[in-house]
Amino acid sequence: MKRVLWIMIIGLAVIILGAGSYIALIKFEGEKPAIKLISDSRYITQKLSFRVEDPKSGVAEIKLEIVQEGRALSILSEKFAKGTPAVEKSIAMLPLPKGLKDGDAQIRITAWDHSWKNGNQVSLEKPVVIDTKPPQLNVLGAQHYVNLGGAGLVTYTASKELAKSGAQVGDLFFPGFSIGKDRYLAYFALPYDSQRDVSFAVTGEDHPGNRVHISFRPVIKAKVFKKDQIQISDGFLKNIIPYFTERDANLKGSPVEIFLSLNQKQREIDHQQVKKICQETTPQPLWSGTFLRLPNAKPMASFAQDRTYFYNGKEIDRQTHLGVDLASLGQSPVPAANAGKIAFAGPLGIYGGTVVIDHGCGLFSMYSHLSRIETEAKKEVKRGDVLGRSGTTGMAGGDHLHYAMMIHGVFINPIEWWDEHWIQDNVELKMKLFDAPAPPAAQVQEVGPQKSAQPQAKPKKTSKR
């Protein structure tokens, strides 16, 4: 009997100690709730989001106030049941709650937990700027023209500073650049395989995150690109394969198998490398006037030429040539087509010795199959400076220069940039629009977050050379 009594006494003591510990740790705990804003931005745009946590006694009550011009406006007041360790709230700010307006303000979030008596209280206050109005954009120029496979320039003004803007062509996004107060430009490309109904728009986002876009519709000039049949001989394979096997011991198989691997997989690797090189660009134009063409050179292959490859009378591959091949005397000096900064200088897969020049704002030129490179990365060059010598490095059947141009890594037809009239009509006149009388503000459309652009459709077995 005594044993049972002692067990009851000990059990009761444990219960009392447990209850006391609970009251001491939970009800009398002195740790306050934690308040965290979801965004660290000083701007409030479409919504205001925050989180309150109290893992011990739980969140009991939350109040949100916004103070503007000395007046506090209650936005939220809510109580919560015991056992609520965390609460996350997202308050819509469009339309603005009655009594608020765009401008300076201060948010005040107060929270209580379920500890003894009135609970532990904490407040978070932060000065903010309410900005819910998207920027107004004006696309300059009544009419735009662009060749299939060619380039375009769109100029536009904004009612306030933009954090991000550019031209959207289908699924491709071409970043824009500020060239002065409220003035912006964006070079864009129309890929050679684009559909005629591809969409065009200028998009803009201000620092608070308000986004807009304006559609515009250029006149697309159709182009017929040449076709060519290339006979792959054993002599050609014998000449080019060693260049690659000496540099990559993993290349195995027959000469034809190695050729196909280079012509397909290596091309794609090289294209991705070119695209990576073109990600970094000077944020202002570095060039002026027409672009130089290799002097005294004969054109050997044109842009977007559809090439079918045959071996022993059988079709083995098909690729698209995205550049212009120019042949002059062996090891001819290769001049910089225009002023800029060397973005890359070195070997580049099937292109062999290659130099890439950044001309600013996403415009690049590329010089390949060089036998010798006479410049270096990050060096500034002027129009006509010698970059190296033409040659047969990479997958070249004879001494020539493979010349290409890109906008943010998308290949474009280089011959436009050799044409003085094209430069005047499509670049210089567009820049002069900034000085014309301002048109009425355009209607804008709000859009969601900008996604990283990818090509609309990846052509089967199409590569970039």
C-alpha cells in the first residue's frame, strides 16, 4: 500500500513539475515574435508581403498600419488561435487601399504571442515608397522595316527611369540600354527561320517592379536564302580531321563519323560558347559608320545558306551557314570591321582561330579560321585595326575569312552593316527621332515577370556557323 502511495506522490510531483515547466517556458517565456518582410525593397508596388513567427507560445495577433502624411491607416488586424507557430500575409495594394496614395510612407507591423497576460509584443517599422504606377513608354518612329535574318533598332522614351527594358521578338528578349535621360535603345534580331506572324514588343520595368509592354509591328521583308551541295571528299577529311584529333583525344571513329560529330555536336557547343561570349557587352555604342568588308575579297558563301553534305554520293548531313565566307590572298590581313572592344581571341572549335569584337549594346562581329591572331581580349580597337591573318584553322577547306555578326548571340546577316544607306535608314535616322517632337503617351499593358528568352523553335540539325 505504501508503495502505491509513493508512486502516486511521485507521479503527482512529475505532473506539477511538468505543468510548472510549461508555464515557465511557454506562458512566461520572454521571447518575442519575429517579423520579416518577404522583400527587402524600399518600394511597395502590387502587394506587401510579410511573415510572423513564434514557435513557442504561437502567434496571437497581428496588426498592419501604413503611416502617410502623419496619418496612420489600419490595413490589417487579425487574431489567431493558440498553436499557430507562423503566419504569412500578402496584402494586395492594387487598387490602393482608400486613404493611401503613391509617395513616401512608413509601414508598421505589430505582433503579439500567446504568452502570459497580454503576450510579448514586437513592432517592425520601415520607411517605404508606394509606387504602383507603371512607366509610360513611347516607341519612336511610325514605321519599322526588318529583313528576314536581319537586324533592327528600336528607340523609345520612358516617363521614369527603367531598371530593365528591351525588345521582345517572339520568345527572344534583346536587352535595351539607356543613352541619356529617359532615352533608350535596343538592337534586335529577326532570326532567318522566323515566322511572318512573329510578335514584336518593347518591354519596360521600373525600379519598384512595375512592368509594361507596347506592341509594334515592323514590315518584314522576305528573303530567299541560297542552297548549296557540298561534296565531302577523303582528301578534305584527311586535311581537317588531324586539326581536331590533335586537340581532343576523345574523338574516335572513322573520318566520316568524326566529321559528323564536329559538324553537329561541336557546332552546337561552339554556338553556345558564342552566345556566352555575347552575354557581356558595353552599355553604349562604340561604333560609327558602315562596317568594313575584307578588302579585295571574293564572296564564297552567303548568310543562312542551306548546306547539304554528301559523301560518296549519299546525303550525310544538313546545316545552315550563318555567316559570310570571304576569300582573298592567302594569310591576308583581317581588319576590324568597326570600333569596339575585343570580347574573345583564341581557338573556337570548328571556327578555328577566332576574334569576337563587342561594338556595344549587344552588337558583335566575329572573324574565324584565322591562321594568326594579332590582338588580345579586352583590347580596344579602331575601325581598320588588323586583328590577324586569314587562314585554314578549324573546319575550313581553304584559306578564307568566315565573318559573322550577332546581336546578343543571335546571328544576323552581315551584309546590311556594309551598306551605308541601310545604316542611315535603320540606325542613324532612328537615333534622330529622339530630337523630334514628342508623340502623345502610348497606351501601356501590364505584364508579368520577364522570363529569360529562348529561341521560338530550335531547327532540326541547324547550327550556327
